[in-house]
Amino acid sequence: MLATILLVSLSAGTYDQRVSAVTGTPGFAALWDFVKRDPADQRFDAWKSPGDQTDLRLEVVNYVRDYWGEGRAATYADVPVVNEGPFGKAIHLPTQTDPTFRPLLMVPRSRLRGSRIDVHGPGRSVTLVVWLKRLADSGNHAVAGIWHEGTDLRERGPEAKRVERGQRQYAIFSGLAANNGASAAHVSENGASSFGDKYARNISVTPEKIPVGEWTAVALVFDNRKDTVTSYVDGKATEYWIPDPAAHPFFQWPAGAWERGEYRPPKSFVRTGQGKLAALKVNPFWFPHDLYTPGADAGGPFTIGRVIHMGRNGTSPGLIGGVAVFDRALSRRQIRRLSELVR
């Protein structure tokens, strides 16, 4: 009864109460609610834990201009704010048709290095929560995280003038080929490829799609102690199995590694028959690694709305009303509580 009363009070609470519900959660590292802004220049700023002096103000950049030298510079005018969302404001990500203009919000690597959102290395866990509203069922797109895909895979687009390898840590996507339009939690142990493929393939995904036209909370939880990465939609982490993963467009890669004896999850994550992998559990997904630790002068930025990559595909039209990072694995109850802020 107490939990029910608490959830109702959060959903109907004031702005300060809603912010406190996030900042008071154990492991809190940062919250961009798109209300808090730098009074000097109006850049979006983050709520942080007491005493944290990290500069997490968001820049708006056109990464095509930065890496290919094409297109115009992006400004805050390209990220309009609407009066919606769990905290009362949200950024609107419209569809872009100009292939030389791909804006994103970012904290540059130089400013996030060593911060509480720069989660990596031995024993570290992370939770990422995003409150969003998809405005169209338009495929698979990055939502937020530290996930620099790299500009070195030239077959996916024109050769970049600034070539960098993949520098991935953790991020939320809307599905990818793992399950188009679902909530997907991507993680990497090496910043680059996995399971013998050229792309990163460690991902958990929900069976449910992210709804279109309604406010939704999606979340990623990497629990280093349990060796799992879990995806959530609206506070639920529905168990999801992929039958015949060797025939799946995404999970064929971990399936191939299983056949070679390179990826052998515990029995609770696999179903076998006649020596073959009959099914693979992908929510949660077994990930027996630490998150990628970049070198001293390397690593990707924290981005919102898209990631840096060769494909230069458009943004899924939608609203993002909050992004929060915690440097620990939150419990299901904690994720459920935070998801109620969209109600």
C-alpha cells in the first residue's frame, strides 16, 4: 500500500518532487531534465550529486560537419523545446532530410572523462533511464549514452576526414536488428566489435516495442555482479527468448560464438537440443565482462538523440523529456518507481 501511495504521489508531484525522486535514488550521477539551464548562455545543464564539479552542459553539434567537413553548424535553435514530459519540458527531435546535417546533443569526452557518468572498468555497473515519446514508428535509432560507433567502417558511408575507431561503453537504442523499435541496451567490453563480427553485438532487448505517441520510460541496467544487461519499457523487464538464434539477423553472432565454444552463458540463459543452441535469452542478456575502458586520450562523448557513426541515418522523430545516469545497477523496484514519473 505504501509503495502504491508513493508512486501516485510521484506521478502527481511538483517539479521539485520529481527531480528529487531521481536525484535521491542511490547511485545518482546526473539528470538532464531540459529545464535546468546555464543562466549565462542557456545551455542545458545537469543535476549532479552534491560536490560534483563536472561540467555536464550539453553542446549541440552537427557531427557530419565535425567528421566529414560537410553541412552547416548546429545551434540550439535546431533543438526546440516543448512544454511536455515528466519535468515539464522536452526537446523535440524532428526528422532531418539533409544528409549533411545530423545534429546531436553531447558532453564532449574532454569534460566527461573521469566523471560519474564515465562508467567503465572492473566491477563497475551502470543504469541509464530515458523518458521519451516516439512520434513515429520509423525504425531503429540511438537514444542516449556513451556510444561512438567509429568512422572507420567506410562501407557504411563516404570516407570521413576524421577517422576514429569505435569507442563504445553503454547506450540505449530503439531496437536495432535485435528487435525493431523495441528498447535495447547495448554494451561493449572493447569499444569495437564482438563475436567475430565487425559490429558490436552485445545487447539485451525487450519483446515489447516502445509505444508511439505516448510518454514512456526506457532503461538500461548493466549489473557487473550478475554479468547481465537488462532492458526495460515502462518499468518492466519482460523475459525474452530468441528461438533458433543462428537464423536471427542480430543474434546469429553470439549463436556462432556459442557453437565455437567462445560464448557459453549459464544454463538459465540457453536452451539446447541435440548439441545445438535452440534458444537464447536476450532479456536479460548474459555479458560476463567489464565495460570498455578507453585510453587516456580516447573515448566517446555522452550523446543524446543519436550517436556518431558512419551511417549518418536520420533521427527518429520524437521528444526526450529527461535522461538520467546512475553509477550502480538499480533494482526493478527502483526502475519501476522512476518510470512512474511519465504518468
